Amino acid sequence: MPVATGQDVPVTADEVDTFTASLAGTRRQRVRGVTSWRFHGRLVVRHLDDQFVVIRTGFEARDALVAQRPHVFTVPDHLSRHMMVVADLLTGQPDDIETAVRAAYELQRSAD
């Protein structure tokens, strides 16, 4: 993903795809029109649409993301019991999104 320049530059779905594809062992899949990236079958990130992605995360890490960047990361009620956070690509800086995706990847890698 491009380096943040200090300006509000939205992250694109293509940038998320490119970055996630660079993580060793991840596989892109598209099911019923929804693109996701998985590591050994376990979710790392899934597109909801061009603005939002769901990122896998531990509960403590998720709470920290929401507390630190509430304009970027949210947990809708239907995901409150799941280890996931929704990221807004239009309000998040590239570093915010990249850090969360990399943490999701490391979480799934550590499950091996």
C-alpha cells in the first residue's frame, strides 16, 4: 500500500488485495461475488464492498483498534461475538489498514 503522506488518502480495495497477496501463503478466493484472502483456509480479510473490509483479529487487538481509530475501525452488533473488525477504507490511512491486515495474517499463521 502507498505510504501515508499526511493527507487523507483513501485506501482502495485493489491496494488491500495487492498488499494481502504479498503475504506468503495467502490465497485469494471469490465466492458468490465476495473476495476474501485466506491463509491455509482461515480468513485474513474479506471485502464487504469498495469501502469496507472485514479483518480477522483477536478480541483485545480489536478493542484496541476501535479505541485508537474509531473513525476507521468498528464492530457492528452482528460481529460482536466474532474475532473480526470492519475497516473503512475511505477514512483509514494506508498504515492503519496494513497494520491490521498484517496482524490478522500473523494471527492465522500462529494457528499452524
